[in-house]
Amino acid sequence: MTILLKTNMTAAPSDFYEQQKYLRKIRALPLLTHDQEYQLAKEWRDQQNPKAVEKLITSHLRLVAKIAQGYRGYGLPISDLIAEGNVGIMQAIKHYDPDRGYRFSTYAMWWIRASIQDYILQSWSLVKLGTTRAQKKLFFNLRKTEKKLHPENQPDTELTLEKVKAIAKNLDVKEEEVWLMHQRLAVKDHSLNQPMQEDNDTQWIEWIADEGDNQEIQLVQQDELKKRKELFAKALACLNAREHQIIVDRRLTEPPFTLEQIGEKMQISRERVRQLENEAFLKLQKQIKRLVSKPGWHHI
């Protein structure tokens, strides 16, 4: 179900003066009574009336702006936060059931916050911070909880073991997760295309050495690996069906089958499986040596 609004009210402008105009405009929109809200929600749910859903959503745009203002400290444009919050409120209307008795604003605020928080998490760092429940809780509450527990400390004060334990207990997360999130929030991303010095055009990326093999060596290694695989597959043909299966189960499967498991499957003793494995392996070694001794073996 797609909601298409004729008005452009859900698209928050990026220009400062246009933003102020937008905020004044949504504040001027009339609030709905409980009965009006209930009737509009029913019209949308039962009749898919676009005018009803437009009126219901636009009357709550000031709620989106208010919630978005609470996330200004994350360094992202307020227009983007409002736009993401507007996405959240349109998601909320798809799932809202007016017959449950609670107001739409109470229900929608959770969708608005979730949409804004997801956007912040995706935009905060080039390295994915993670979206588990514990990680979200830490990201949005770590600094606030630290300040609450230790109001005398400066924001950049290093975490001690005592503080970590207190924060982990307060937020009901693991101590290791507190350490990791603190480290991630303490270090911001920096572009490798930035100049190393103000008066120098040399960029940081120019000083990063690739310690891996060059392309020529990689191609040679890939070619050699391919030849070895072909040789091994050719050598396997010298084994009978039972020997082949034992080699596959014991040497080519991860994790390998135990002797007991193979013995049960083949209805033979553990010791017999061990003997067959050793015999098959010796046969395989001899066959590989024989194939390698042939002129041009790598063309097999």
C-alpha cells in the first residue's frame, strides 16, 4: 500500500529560511480532536480515502519536527531528520488501528523515532555501527547515561572499568559492547582525500601502501591453484566408490566426519574405516605423483 500525498508538506526544505517558513506553516495546522482523528483513520483504513490520510498526517507534522529537533546533536541537517521522520509517520499510518483506542500520536512517535534513528545510524560512520537492539540502545544512550552517572566528568573523559560496569548495568548490555561503542563514538571518520598539510596538495591516500600481492602474482597464484584442483580431481578417479567417499568425508568436508560416523554409515568398524582411509590416501599420493611425472601434466 503506497501513500501519495498531493501536498508537498512532507518534504522538508534544506534552506534555513525555507525551513523556518515550513515550521511556521506546520505549526499553523489545526490539531484534531480524538473523534476527528478516529473518523479520518477509519476513512483511510476502510475506504482508502486519500484526503482523510492527508489531513491525518499533516496534522501531525509538528510532532515529527519536535521529535527531530531532539536529534540535532548528531550533526546531521535538521531537514534530513524531519524528512526521515515524515517517512516514519507514513509507515505508522499503514499499521494504525483506530479501534484499539489509543491516539495516533502515541502510536506514530515510535515509528518516527525508529526512522530517524535508523537514518542517523546509517549516516554516522562509513563503518557500519550495527542495528541490534543493544547497539541502538548504546548509540543513543551511552553519553547521556555516562553524564547522568558521572555529571562531574567532562564529555571526553576516558572510561574507567568502574564506569563501564555502571553503564552496562544501567543499560542492561554487555561491558564489551560499552567499550566498543565508546571507541566508535570517540573517533570520527576522516576522508583519505584530505591534504596532509594545509599548504600541501599531497593527500593521505597517497601514503597508504598496498601490502598485498600485485595483480600479476595474484593471477599466477590463481592459475596454479586451478591446476592443482584439476590434478587432484583427476587423481580421485583412481579410487573406488567407498574409498572416494571416505576421503571426501575425512579430508574434504568441514568439519570432517569422525571414524565412528563413517563406520555407522558404511556398517563397518571404526578400525576398518581408518585402514581404508590410509590405503586410499596412499593410492591418491601415488596417482598424483604419476600424473605429475607426465610431460605437460598441467594441461590435464
